[in-house]
Amino acid sequence: MAQIPNLDNAPINLTSLREQSQKELLSILKNIRGKKCMVVDQKLSGSLSLIIQTSLLKEHMVELRHLSAEPIETDSTKVVYLVRSQLSLMKFICSHIHNDISKGLQREYYVYFVPRRSVACEKIFEEEKVHQLMTIGEYSLYMIPLDEDVISFELDLAYKECQVDGDTSSLWYIAKAIHKLEFSFGLIPNVRAKGKASVRVADILNRMQAEEPVNSSDIVVPEINTLIILDREVDMVTPMCSQLTYEGLLDEFLRVNHGSMELDASIMGVQQEGKKMRVPLNSSDKLFKEIRDLNFEVVVQVLRQKATSMKQDYTEMTTTTQSVSELKDFVKKLNSLPEMTRHINLAQHLSTFTSKPSFLGRLDMEHTIVEAQSYDICFEYIEEMIHKQEPLVNILRLLILFSVTNSGLPKKHFDYLRRELLHSYGFEHMATLNNLEKAGLFKRQETKGNWLTIKRALQLVVEDTDTANPNDIAYVFSGYAPLSIRLVQSAIRSGWRPIEEILKLLPGPHSESKRSGFATSPSYDSLNGAPADKLSDGRRSLVLVVFIGGVTFAEISALRFLSAQEGMAYDLIVATTKIVSGHTLTETFVENMG
Amino acid sequence: MANVSVAAEWQLLYNRYYRKPELYPMRWKHIDLSRNKVACAPFGGPIAVIRDDSKIVQLYAESALRKLRIFNSAGVQISETVWKHPGGRLIGMAWTDDQTLACLVQDGTIFRYNIHAELVEPSISMGKECFEQNVVDSVFWANGVVCLTESQRIFCVADFKNPKPHELAEPGLEDSAPLCMAVIEPQYVMSGNVEVLLGVTEGGLVVVEEDSVQRVETVGGEVLGPLQKLAVSGDGKWLAAFTHDGQLLVMPTDFSEIKFACNCESALPPEQLAWCGMDSVVLYWDDMLLMVGPIGEPVRYLYDEPVILIPECDGVRILSNSSMEFLQRVPDSTVSIFKIGSTSPAALLYDALDHFDRRSAKADENLRLIRSSLPEAVETCIDAAGHEFDVSRQRTLLRAASYGQAFCSHFQRDRIQEMCKTLRVLNAVRSSEVGIPLSIKQYKLLTPSVLIARLINAHQHLLALRISEYLGLNQEVVIMHWSCSKITASLAIPDATLLEILLDKLRLCKGISYAAVAAHADKNGRRKLAAMLVEHEPRSSKQVPLLLSIGEEDTALAKATESGDTDLVYLVLFHIWQKRPALEFFGTIQAKPLARDLFITYSRCYKHEFLKDFFLSTGQLNEVAFLLWKESWELSKNPMASKGSPLHGPRIKLIEKSQGLFSETKEHNFESKAAEEHAKLLRIQHELEVSTKQAIFVDSSISDTIRTCIVLGNHRAAMKVRTEFKVSEKRWYWLKVFALATIRDWDALEKFSKEKRPPIGFRPFVEACIDADEKGEALKYIPKLADPRERAESYARIGMAKEAADAASQAKDGELLGRLKLTLSQNTSASSLFDTLRSSFQGVS
């Protein structure tokens, strides 16, 4: 079970992208001769696992450690730190070195920043007087392919940093990553952006092109035709709703991380007490590829069908005599058995959560909030959740949903709920509330909301959704069509112009631009309704959708659904700062003062 | 015929023709080579001339000061300077690969000049020993030098770019000075270090390397006599040596055999000995030049003026007072066309053109004769054209080629075009104003980009630009160099004017580094110009550091912010931070949101106190309050602050301080109240810990405190906390119900339910019981639920399907009924289905 996904079917050559990153890492390690101890920032180790096998690291005489406050215990005299350029991590490195010095240990230190060196981090080294003791380099890992059609920039905190701290470093990284893609796949001629951060990224991208142009002579036809950039800020409603696709639900309840999950072995039918196991989740698993995007209700049916047909085959096999070729067919089917078992186990485990009344009640409430017709019911529901001291993040999730759809709460309610939260969960959450307010996610109402207008204009609530044979993206939330994907839908079909009025109601500016560096094909105007959707060699043209601040699995499913629709001539590829769920996204705002 | 006159100028050496066309008549006046030391650079490079201080010369109407003058190959003066260096006599002078003139004087100092006769700093010293012992001889090569001291020791600088002198092995010559010296360049030696050959009086050679000395007394069985003069061939493979008895010996540099020997009828050693390409050796005595080949009678040329031999890869240039000539073997293509009586296809083609021009029908006849070999004939004409220095002959040959090409179908048509291109470039640089007489072979070896580098070095920018444009090379180098030279040379031009002049040219080249030009302007003391130039740099990563270095911090900050690259913003931020007093720094960044936010982010992590100063000075009291509040938690994390210790005092004080700051502004009423409550809570919790002697209260929330009190059975304390913080009835009920369920005090719960009608109904009681899995207890409260739907759902949750259905039907809610059915069925049948499925497959896998 390879955890590193197979990318051969990707619409662009993501394999080469991954190989480049792997090569770069290995060359860094090769250049540091002999035995070494590599200390990896926790957040990075997931990324690394998608790029390189641990065995390959061992071949390069590397012992792996995680970066923490604890001093490093190792025999190696060479210590290689691989860290994101996060200020808070530098303290650890400094304290390690100080600790070694005080013990009289002489070591060589190498610090490699991902994705690039940072003046601020190095400043800390200087202040701590360890700058002279280390060799500083960079590992330019700006993105990793998570799957055939998903790229992650691995910027977990991008949204919070931009919205709360005003630290827009991640925007530069995102632009850089896109620009890097352009170096491999050609300058992207059409760019559409919505949201403050997105428009800024488009702007930085243009700057980068001016400073360091993608050489247009190398690539005749750009492989990616359109770039759509969206801020998470534009649509905070969608991630706060519970995802109802198979993959989305897995993430909601069991946390999918870098294309895999860690579970108790017992869930997977392995009878070993307390043992954890890692379950890969990517398109290399054929069955998963088939069912990941379906509404969970349907997944249960599909699995049941498959199992029944297999059972039938099996009974035939044992009762009647079969020809050799029939036997062969059967054995072939048997090959998919481990996958069948795996997903049946997972689905069963999931249904223990989905059948809980609390979950159903919650879904109900989310729907009511999105409908935005019964303010008081929603308010009381949330109030009661606080009184029952349900897990804080669950409450915040609903609160954000509630506040966003109402453009904030009236001052009286706002202050009341805040007070109840502080009383129930402790005053240390003042910082959390402050963060949410700064980000505009839970705030005082100042103007009247326009959610109803948006909802109606974009047909976000779809009645009578047939989850088994869906004809609209609303199936991913059983009746709510994600706002973000509605925007993408429109941007692909006809650009921003037709929905300009609605865009104005959503936060942040929008922009639409054409870029050239290509004298070659003026006909690449294809997205504006012209039927020239297919490239000359018959490939479908490609749209890159970038989410700044994260995207949920359900939204990705909706996009896949779109691109599979008849009359849709585009392949879609998704890039995101991070795969998020309402839970993980909300967590980034939770700050414990204590 | 014309052909005859061409060949008439050739000399035959055995079976090879040699020619000696004049490249230039020298344009200089009153230069007598015999009075001067002269250094000529290969590849048609410049000529440096300085009065020879080892000879007694008569001064005519000239200053007694020695002047170093630099000419191009046509004798046009490029520059001059007065030589007034200390250090004794000039021992050796030569041009290096990058056209720097290296002048070695007696005390071992090497002074370096560029082509404009400007001294290149720093001068190189050959070391202390040289300084003490005096240098007597030296040999230069492309990028290095070896010198011999009076005490017969040899020192070497292998690379002028990294001038570290070191001594080679001691040759062990005792007192007698060597007769002659030559080197094999490092690139031709296996070890990669230079090899020095010395001819000694005892006879034979001494080969000196870095750490070994080897004597060569016999070569190929023959004993070598004392050698008077040595010359190593351009490829380092051959050595020509002139013996004491007037013989010229040629041998490979591994000294395995003597390739040939030739008697020169003069025991006097030649003044100069040089290789002419790889084919022959040229010897020069006072008035005679002798060219010796492996076979056949040597060729003699007579001169009535002194000459200097300049070896090139394909011949030797001969410089005299009045002319510059190029002695070369006539190329095969030229021979085949112009040799007297030649009937080669190329000769016939050339002839055919002549007939064609004269409208003679014989042209056609000629063409018929060579039809089958026409392509070769064309090729030969093109090749011969390339080797010509005479422009009209180039033209005739190319016309012949083009004429022939018209009749052949399979010929690479761009060959002629290519040759024309090359010749245009060559003719341009050969013009006497530029004075670089490159042959085509030298040009190919030198490469166009080096040629361009040499042109810009000689300040021939326009020509360099034209050539690079013509050849499709990158013009950036040229324009960059021009801009820098222009700045250096234009001290008198005001900034704005000069900027326009520069921009005019810089615009020609996309992607050129304005920052580099600006940096040069800054170095030349033109800070304002630098600032104007850097404005045009599109790459912020280059622009910003430069702006900082020229003191334009505010512009730098604006540019960095614009670029979106936060790393650059940090760079500027730290720079200003260091440079300006704190208050001014605060003022600067307060007006710049991105810089301010980054500063705050950094300081939050690393400079807490400084951040507080910032917030105070900019009047953001609420932010200070938050910092203080946070600090109060830091205190609690302190391991010294065990629960209930006096440290709670300072903690509470900090919180109260922050509360005071919050209350300064109206907008932070809420925060102020919260801080106040927090302080109060801590006090109460502290008291509770004292009274209960259990350290379980501090830092839990108000609700948790109440629950803990109830769990401990301390209802009075719970009530007190409730009133103190005005906890609402609703919350109170939930808290108390859940707390009682936690300790499973079902009686107390029932009592509580009967205290009065619960303000939020009986749902909390039902839920608490169901959560605790006490169906019996739950059943006490379910019937009391007011809403039939809630009743139905509660029944359903404890699995009482019938009662649930009853309640649902009472609610007359079909949808609810359906949902209940679904939940119930999912719970049981769905999972049981999975179970059966799984068990049926266990046998297979």
C-alpha cells in the first residue's frame, strides 16, 4: 500500500513536479556528507511522506527526529533542521544549540528553510548569537501534489495569518508556487480572481512574470488555460457546513491528513488492541476513486451492491463448476477484495457517527441557518450548545455560520453570546474571540445582511436533490450548493461579468485579466463561450482553481462533478493552501492564552 | 591572369606555400622597436611600448620621463601614461588573457594596467624572496608568470585572478645563470601545474616543476649541448630549441625523440624564436627571418628594420616599425584555387566567374567540366574567402561561390550567408581604427562573445552592440558596460540629463539590471542618479537592498510593500529599526500597515517589551491591555507558581492593570468587564482552593467552577459563584443537571426537577439521563416534555419505537415519522447487513 499516490493520470505532469522536489531534497542530503540527524518540523513531516519514502532517507544515512522544545538526542555530529520559516520554531533551534554548547557538544548545524530563507528567522538566530554556528540553506518546496488533481501549498495558517495578523507572506508563496507551475506548463493566459487576497496574488503573479518572465519560446501552448483564484473569505459558509460526501465525512470525523488517515486497527477489522494503522486515501485506490465524491447515503448503497454481487459470484463459484476463464475473471474480481473490505469497514465506522441524533440535529440546524429564515431558533440552539458546554470548536463553527449569514449579530446578542462563551469555556478564549472578530467571522452586526439575495441569485439551496443521480453540485451537502463552487462554475462558463452584481455583495474585490507572452494562438480565447474548448491535439483544456485559505473535500468533489458533466470541456485541477474542514479551519483561530 | 599574381607572392617551403600579407602599415610615428620593450597580445590584441631601460638609448626631442604607450595592432594609440614606478628595472611585460598588461619589475612587483593605461589595483607581489633577491628573468603565459631570481630560484603566480606567489622546486643551478627559459602552460601539463624548462651551460635542459626537478641530457639517444633559445608550440606539445652550434632542434615535450634538426649556418643564437602555427618555426636575427620546416630548404626573408614576432594559433604576426604582417601557411582551399596552373574544380569555378563577368561563353564550358564536383568547388571558394584579408578578393570568391551555387541543387544555402556574416564582423574589427586583425581561425577559437568583451573593454561599445545585434547575441553585457563607463566618464553631466541618456540605451535590453547600473552610479558618488536609476529596476529583490544602501529607506519600504514579498519588507524593517531611534521608527511603521503588522508579528514572538512600547507610543492601549492579560497567563505557566501560591497576587494585579487600560476606551467595554470578572473569578477560586484544600479550581471557567462545587456537594459555594457572576437560570439548570448526573445522584436530580417548574422544561433532565444510559430515570422526565416531537425523539433514542411512533403521530408530523424510521433502521438493520456481508467473505480472503 503505497502512501505516495500514483500521479500518472494527472492532467498535467505532476510526477515530474514531485520528482523535482525529491531530487532537491536528496541533493541537500548528499551535500552533507556522512551520518546526520534530520530534525523535521512536525507540520512538514506529512508533506515529506508524500514526496519520499522513509527508506530512501535511511539510505542517505539520515535519522529522523521531530522538532520540539526537547533537546536532540543523537550520536550524529551533523544536525540538519528542515523547518518552515515560522518565527516560533526558531526558538527551539536556538535552545537546542545553546543546550549543546552548555554540554560542550560540538556539532555542525544546517538549517534548511521551507520554502525559502527568511530574513526575520535569521534575525532571531543573529540575536541569539547562533548565526555563525550554522549553515543556512533553503528547500524550495512550494507545493506538493496530494492526488491526481489536487495540489497543496501546505500553508496551514495562511487564512488566519492574513485575516488576523495582517501577515501576507503566504500570498507571495502562493504566487511563487503558481509561477513555478507556469515555468513547467506555460504562462496561464486567463486569470480570474475574487477576494482581496486572490486579487493580490494575481497582482504579485503579474509582477513575478515581469521580473522573471516564463520563457514563452520553450512552451508553445500553455497547458493550463485558465486560473481561477478564490479567497476562503468570500465563502465561509460552505466550510462551516458538515460535508456529506464520503471523503468529506471521513475528514469530518476521522481527519484525513496528507492523503491518509490514522485509525485504530480494530476499526479496520484487525484484532490488535490499541494498535494504530495508517490508511491511504487517494486515487490509486480504484474503488475509493469511484466513491469518494458520492454522497455518503449513496456510498452505502454502492458498497452493498458490490458486496452482494460478489457474494453471488462466490456462491456460484463454490456450487457450480466453472471454466478456467471464468475462474480467472473471478480471481481478478477478488483482487479488489482488500479495497472492498477496507471501505466497508470505514463506511460502517462512519455510520456510527452519522446515525447519531446529535449529528442529524446539527445537520438540521446548519440547514436552517443557511436558509436564514428562523433567526430565533438558531440563536437558541447555539445558546443551548454553550450551556451544555459542547466542544468549543463545534459551537464556533455554527456561530461563524450564523454570524456570516447574518452579517454579524446584533450587539446585544453578540455581547451575550461572547459572555456566555467566556463563562463556560474560560476567559483565555478572549483571544480566540478577538481573532474571530478581527477576521470578521464572528462580529457585531453593522449593516443589514445580503445573504438572502446571494442565496437566491446563485440558487444555493436546491430543493429535491437526488443524491443518487445528482444533476447539481448541491448533492455534496444534500441540498446546499457550495457558494464557492457556484462562483467557479460561473467563472468557467462565462467569466465574472454576468455575476458582477452578486460579486459586489461578497467580500473583497474581483479581477479578470488576460495575460500574453504568446504571440502564437490568439484563438485561446476559448473560455468566453466559444466552442474551441479542446486543444488542437484533442486534449481537454485545463482550469486551475486555487483556494486561498483552504478548500474542503466536498468542494473538490463538487468540482470533480462539474468537470465530469456533459458539455463541460474542461479538466479541473485544484490547488489550495491546505485541505480543510470546518473543524480544522476554526481551530486555527482558537488561541489559548494560557 | 589575376590568379597568377596572387600565387606569385607565395613562398614554397618543401611542398607548402606560405604567404605574408601586410595587415596594416603602422600608423604610429617615431616608434623604433629596437629602443623599446614591446608587449604584443595574441589574437590581434594591443601593443604596449615602453623605452627599454636596459639599453642605452639616445633621447631625441622627447622627455626623459618614460612613457608607457598602448597601441592597437595598426599602430593607433589607445592610451598612454607616465611610468614612474619604483622597484627597479622592468624585467618582463605581457598581456594576459583578459587583456591586462602585466609589468614585472626587478623587486618582484607586478604592476597591472588595463587597455586604457589605468593602473589596476592592487599590484601583485611575487613575494619576499623576489624582493630581496631581484628578479632577472620572467616568462608569462595566458594568465600566469614565472620569474627567476638572481640566486636561481623560481617563483610562480599561476593565476592573476588569485595571485598567490609560490616557489617551485629549486633547480640546483649553483652559480651559472641559465641560458634560456621557457614554460609549458599548466593546461598542457598532466599535473595541472606549470612546467619550467631551463637551458643550462652544462648542456641539456632542466625541467622544474612544483616539487621536482628533472634533468634532460639526452633526447632520443643524442646528447643535448647547451641550448641558447627555446620556444614551446602553441599546443604545448612541441619544443623548438636552438643549440650552441647553430642547430635548430624540434622535439616533443616528453623529450622522447628529436623530430628534426636543421642547421642554421649561424652559431649566434637568434634574437627571437617562434612557432608559425604548428607547421614551422621562425628564427629572427638582426636582419633576417628564417622559416624552418621539417623537410626542405628554409625560407629566408630579409628585413632592414627590427621586427617582433607575435605567435598566433595559425601563423605568426611580424611587427616592424612600419608595418604589421601576417606570415601564415596558405590554406589548402586558397592553394587549390590560386596555385599556378591549378585545374581543381574550385579554380575552374573561379575562372568561370571571370568569364561570366566578361560575358564569355567559356564560363559555361568551365561549369560543364566540373558539374559533378560543383558543391565541393563552391565550398572551397567559400572557405578561401574566409581566409582572405583583402575585401575585394573576399567578394570575388564569394561571388564565385554564389555563382556556382546557382547550378547545384543540393547545397546548404546558408553556408554563404554564414560566411558573409562572419566576414562582415571580421572586416569591421580589422579596420585600422579598431585594429584587431583576426584571422577566421583565430576568431573561431576566440569566440564571438570574447571578441565582444574585448571590444567593450576597449570602449568600442557601438561596434560591440552592432556585432552582438548582428550575431543575435545578448546585448545586455554591452549595454551594461557602456552604462557604467558612461557614468564614470560623465562627471560633468547633470543627473537628470545623464539619466535620460542612460535610459535611452538601457531600454534596448529587456531584463537588464538597472540595480547593477545604479550600484555603479552610487559607487561613483552619484547617489541621486542611483536613486533615479533604481526606480526603473523591475526586480524588487534587487531594487530594495540597493535602495537601502543608498539611504532611501522610505522608498525601499514602499517598494518592498508593493512587491508583496514580506521577506523584503522585513529586510527594510530591520534596517530602519537599527538605524532610527525607537520613536521615529514607530512613527514610520505605524503609517505602513504591512510593515506594522509584520513588526507586530515578529515582536509578539520575540520582542515583547518593545512591542508594548510601540502600542503605548501609538496610543493602542487595548493592545497593551491584551499583552498584559497574556502575561498574566505566562505567570501561571511558570512552574514556580504552584497553585495557591502568592504569585496569584501579581497575576491578579496584571489583569486589573489590563482592565484599567481597557476601560480607557469606550469600545472595549466588553473586554474591560471580562477582565474584571476574570480577576474576580481568580480571587474566588483562590479562596475555594484554600477552603476546600484542593487545587482544582484555579484557571477553570465559571461554569466549570460551579459544576465542581456541585460535584463536591458544596451547593452554597456554587450558589455564591452563580450570584456573583449573575449566571442565568437557563445555564444554571443545565449546569446543575449535568453535574448531578455526573455523580449519578438521581434523587437529587429528581428533587431539583421538582424545586419549581424548570425554566427551560425537562429536556436537560431527559438528556442527562439518556447520556448516562439510565433509561429508567429518563422515563421519569420524558412524559413531562411539552413538545410531542421532542417526546417522540427521546423515546426513539432509548429504543422505544412504539412510544416514539405514538408521540410522532400525536405531533401529526409525517416527516418526523419518516426520519425516525430511518434512524431506527440505520441503527439496526444497516449494521447487521454489514456484519453478514463481512462474515461471508472471511472464508475467501
